Amino acid sequence: MDSYPQYLTWKCPCCGEYLYTDSKVYKDQMGDVIGCEFCISQTVAEDYFKEESA
């Protein structure tokens, strides 16, 4: 068993970061966890499409 403190009990399935119990996690439409606040970045659609066309 890992020797991490009790408040670091959950591990992100995407990046492997150990998370606090109050950390933000993100789910897809099916309810599966796809990442945490450390491995998912937020952007606006306009910026995303500018990068794709460049």
C-alpha cells in the first residue's frame, strides 16, 4: 500500500497525479473520468480553431 497521506487517496487515470479529495475532476458525457485540474487545460473555441488552421 502507498504511504501517501489520507487526503491524497485518489489517482488521476490520465496523468497519474495523486489528488486531494476536493480536487476537480472532469467527466465525459458517459460519466467516465477523463482527467483532473492538473492535466486538462481550458481554452475557447476561437483559439482552438485558429491553431488548427495555422
